[in-house]
Amino acid sequence: MEDFTAAADRSSIEYCKERVADCDLFVSLIGHIYGSMPPGQTRSYTEQEYEAAPRHRLIFLAPPDFPVAAKLILSQTREEDDKQAAFRERAGADQHPGRSEFFDSPDKLAANVVAALRNWEAEQPGGGYTDPLGIHVGEDPAGLPPSSAFKDVLSDWCPVMVVLPAGQFMMGSPTDDKDAYPEEFPSHQVNIGYRFAIGRFPVTFDEYDVFCEETMRRPPYDEHWGRGKRPVINVCWSDANDYAAWLSLKTGQQYRLASESEWEYACRAGTQTRFSFGQVLTKKHANFGHAESGRNHPLARTSVVGAFPANPWGLYDMHGNVWEHVLDSYHETYDHAPCDGSPWLESGDDSDRVVRGGSFSYDAKDNRAAVRCFHAKDTPDMQHGFRVVRVIRGDGQAS
């Protein structure tokens, strides 16, 4: 550690205050213990550093029930209790430009401190952070070019998102596609007049299991195929929406499932062929076609996300691996379907929701970009997962 008393003509508290004053940002975690005081003084190091801090402050106040070692509480005098209470009240009222936050566990506190730091960086001129894999962290995606990857929080539970451009495409199948099903007609133009971000991968067990732990729900069964970076399975449409709501609260951003047209737009990635890779899908492109391999065959299961090539917009597993839940109710055709990217919720079967993308079990023709299927919204399935959309504020899209 640095020697705070290295200079003979300067006390340790003077040194600390000088260093704090030189900082661009002051971060303080304020609990319930007043802390040590410099020799001969009546205010703690923390309180004096707070006063010496620059105007940029991020203040985090521990909630009343935040765990504190009993021996620390017992060692604090009534006078120190009063001082700490007054200090907490003053720091909690400091809203210019810092902010006060309450968190109910050390893990949440650590995650939110990191998130706050990244958000502060993103607000500075030329701010933001890019990790070694080229993923922007804590930056406003409104300022990122299409195909940029980003995370709102630098943590394993936060999914990697990819910025997609506004644009238009033909949704559904042309009449000359011999493999097309009736529900893929009529082909129609969709104009998506806003940018949005979508998950680079389907949501993984690693990500979903954190949600289960924090919401005290039973984790979904993995069929003994493994968890980790495999796409989460055995989740229904309602589960997926609950996850998106939790992720929104945890990050402070707006997450949801994709509409069906947003999903196909992302899958096609500027192409109009049967697959984003062309007219033919091979085993080099995706995990599919293992229905006849037998349930115990090592290939008759999900694969780790990102194990196959990405589409032209940098999205993985849009064909095969798992069917993906989207927002829309199921309709038997595209007659009267929305043409603006919004979900189609009216006049359909509300108990059935659309799934897209095919899976490891289905043949190539059932993994086409236009293929659509339906499933009861509250019934999990071992071939069903999902990915999320992150709203880019200011782009005029429906929430």
C-alpha cells in the first residue's frame, strides 16, 4: 500500500484529501459504521474525504438491514452512531450530480457499483469502455454503429447485445418455395423505422440461472446435456417475459422479447434467401437435423451458443439449436399482419405464441428464416429457448 505519511510536513488526512480532490470521480460506499478518525480530530476519514471530493460523486448507501459484523456495531459509541446517521442523511441528499442507491446484498452492491461506473464513463466526452473482445460496456447504444456488440453491465449475467439498423425486408416466403407452409404467406414488406438491439446469442443457462437464484424460482431442467453456455431450455413464453422484466429492473434499461417481424429481420440480416447463409443450410452452418439420431446420441441436443458461424449481422444460432419465443400471438396466415415491426397480438390465439428459428432436431427446411411454429405460452419444452431485445431509447419504437 501507498504510505500516506510519506511527507513529513503533511498528515495522513491532508494527503487523502489532496488525492481525492485530484480524482475525476469520487465513489463512496457508506455503511453503518462511522469509521476511524485522524488523530486529534472528531470526524472520520470517509466524511472528510467526501467533503473534499470533486462535484462528480457516486454515493452508495447500505440499506438499514445490510449485514454488519456484530463486533463492529458493539464497538461503536452512541456519539459515533449519531455522527454516522447525520453523515448518511447528508450523503443521501447529495443528488448533484451524484446519486444514492440502496442494495440488499454484497453481490448486488458490487454489480451496481460497476454498472454505475460504466454509465458514468459513457456519459463523459469520448467515454465508455470496450473490453478486449470488442464489446462496448456501459455505452449508450444510440451512439454505436450497426453490428456493434455491447453490454449494459460488465457482468456474466448480462447478455451481449448487437445493434441493428432501421430498414425494410420481405417477411414470409415467396410462392415458389416448395418447402413453405401456408402460415408463411402472404409474403409482405415490413418497414422497421427504428434501430434496436438483439441478443448476440440465445439466453444461456449461465445467464438464466442468476435470474432463477435472485427470484427464488426453480431452475429449468437441462436434460443432462449441460448448463453453462448452452442455451437455456425448458422455459415457456411466460418464463421468457419474466426474465426480460427482471433484466430490465437489474440494468435500468428496457428489455423484452422480439416481435416476430423483428426476429425475422434480425435472422435474415439483409438477405432474402431461405437461410441467412444462402439457399442451402449445411451442418457447417448450424446445429440441426438430429431427430433420427436418437435421444442419447451426442449430437441430438443443444450445442454451446456461438459454436457455428454468425449471420451477416453478427448474430449466432438464428438457425437451429433452439426454437425461440417471440412476443406475437399465433395467426394462421399473415393476412392483416402489422408492417411496422410491432408485435401482432390482436385477433390471434392468445394461449399460443409464436416460436421461430427451428432447432437441433428439425430438418433444414424447418430451420428456414421464414419458418414459424406455435406453442402453448405456459408450457415449457426441451427444444425451446429465447433471446431478448434491448430498446434503444429515442428511436421511436414501440415498447
